[in-house]
Amino acid sequence: MGASRKQMPRTPAGARRQWAADRALRPPMRSPGRPEPSRAVQREFWRLIAGGMTTVEAAESVGVSWPVGARWFRHAGGMPPLSLDGPTGRYLSFAEREEIALLRARDFGVREIARRLGRDPGTVSRELRRNAATRSGKRVYRAVVAQWKSAAGRQAPEDSEARRRRQVA
């Protein structure tokens, strides 16, 4: 008998010919997992720490469990890992993304959404284009997914030395 071959998933009807090859090369998509508390929550936690509160008191004040607060403190070495200043407005906040999703679901146009948010229409259009997922043939914008993608893109790139060590091991 010949060597067994790995079975490729059956190509769905109407799919491109290249579909199976694309699926074979694409890495599995990571689950977003539990969402991180917002930067505003973390910023408030560090302000309370700077004001003299303990990690347990500060964590409870901002609404996260004390182990999460202790982990933030420990991982940061006791120093705030982010600026305690508020956001500059350069990037869309989660609240703005939620508002975009709600207004889009009510069939508001890009210009009307931009006017209500006080943003440029190009910003809203780009956000909808980059972060809309295809569901049952329609493009649907989801604020949580958009925020997750934004946070994932902001993370510092992994240095090549760490990647090389992991490949060798």
C-alpha cells in the first residue's frame, strides 16, 4: 500500500480554485481570548497607585480583581508602563468604535457617523473597511473585534533574537 496522504478539506461550492491551497498555508487564527481591561482602567489604576493606594485597594477601586492588579504591578516592576496622560484623540477609542457599530447598524451613512463623532469621514470609512467581517454575505462591523485588532497591532514587535531562539528549541 502507498503512503497515506493528508486529506485536504473539500472545497465549498462556488469557491475559488486556489481556496484549498490558501487554507493550507494560512496559520490558524488566534482567539482574541478575554479582552484586556481598557487603557483608561489601567491608567486610573496607576494614578491611584501613584496617589498612595495599595494594589488591592486600587484594583478594587477600578473594578478589576486584586490578582489582576497585583499582576499589573508585578509585571511593570512597580512603575506605570503607560503614560498617565489621557489619550490624544489620534486613535479611535473603544467608545467611538461602539458608536460607529451602533450607528452603522441603524443604517447611518459614513458622513453622518463622522459628523456625530466629530471625526473626519475618511477615518470612519477606513475603520469600517479595515474591520468589517463578512457574515452571511454581508459586511458587518464589530467594535470588539476592531478594538482587539487595534490593540494587537500596537504591541511591540517581537525581536528577531527571541524568535530565533524559539525556533531552535
